[in-house]
Amino acid sequence: MSFGFYKLTINSIPKIVYGVFHYKIVNNQNVKDNEIKHFDIPSDKERNVVMPNPDFLYSISFYDLSKGEVNLKGTMPDSTYWSVAFYKPNTINWYVKNDREFKTNQLDLKLSLVDNDEKTIKSPVKKGFMIIRMLVEKKDQKSIDHFKSLQQSIKLN
């Protein structure tokens, strides 16, 4: 009985978390699958991103590869930390890469179910979500505006 409860918990809770998160983004933020949502620097009252760090700008998307690959492009900062992470619906992270691992600050990735070339990231699942983080060290308005303009350059199509 303990083993059955353990398996049920391990398999069900992450999917429930994903489902609730997906529901909130789709319904509260009016963002569909394969669309990207850019968030402002979070305050202590916001919970659009689970456990947000107030030093980061976040961009998120739920992806669905059932109709084909999606392309992720944008200009990222060249003087601070940023990262791209992909997750399965059970909340397991299967890919993460940060600014030090990219050769350029021009983000240009394809997410696909097949491995086509060096720009392609082969997803182990048809549906999941991604989070892009950008560190904003200075909180003056000029710096925030600069990072928001970079954030707005990130497109998913």
C-alpha cells in the first residue's frame, strides 16, 4: 500500500502542478501554447512564476510540438547572466543552457521532436514548458528599460 501511494504521489503531483500552472497562464494571462509571455521584474506579491527571484526578468511558454517544431529567437544581454530551460509536464528539467554556454548573445534555437542540426534541441516530449531568465543587477529605470527591450525581442514561432 505504501509503495502504491508513493508511485501515485510521484506520478500525480507534478502533473497536477503543471496542470494548475498551465491553466493559470492560459486563463489568467491569455497566453496559448507556443506563445511567449514576458513578465516584469516580480515583487513579493506576485506568483505568476513559482518562487520568483526579484533580480530576474522571466519569459515563459508552454510548447506543443504535435504540429511541428518551434523556433526561439531573440537578442540576449551580453554583460549579465541569462538562461534557457525546458521542462517536461511532470516538471522534470531536461535542458538548461546559460549565457556562458552560448557562443553569442543571439538566441536562435529550434525545438523539435527530431534532431535536424546543431541549432535543434530534440525534445523528449510533445508538450512541456520553458523558462527564460535574465539577471537585472541594477534596478534603475534605464537599466530595467534596456533589459525589457531585450526581453521583448524574444520570439517563439
